Amino acid sequence: MQDIPKKRSLTLKGHRTSISLEDAFWIALNDVAEKEDKSTSELVEMIDENRGEAGLSSTIRIYILKYYQSRNQRFEKNKNGAREKLNTATR
């Protein structure tokens, strides 16, 4: 994996556009799209619609970060809840 951004083209709302992201973010973007049952273009289109004035590549990076943080928080909450149930059951 390289840290150098790679430019790839996508079609958003019928128009071709290029986005530059590092390999790790391209992999994560495709992973998130798959988990959300969307194509990569559909996910980027959704991100683009909500980005405001920020650049699209930056907004995608932030979206991916928040997505994984949210999943991690839910995992930790579920793990802690299961641990609490186990502790309560064994008392």
C-alpha cells in the first residue's frame, strides 16, 4: 500500500469526476459501500450531497473515519453490555 494519493474517476449524477485518495482510503471506501449495500459511486454521491464547501476527497476521508469510529463505538457498547450481563448472571 502506498501513501501517495491515486486519482480515480467516478460518475456522479451523470458526470465524470476524479477523486484522489490514498490506497487505504480507496479500500475503506469500497468496504463501506459494500457494507451499506451501495456501489462506490452511489456512496460517493451520497457523501457529495452532504459535503457543503469542503473538498470531496477530504469529505470522503472524514466520512470513512466517522463510519469506522461509529462502528467501533457500537462494538464497544455491545461488548460492555454483554460483559455486564455475564457478570450479573455469575453473581
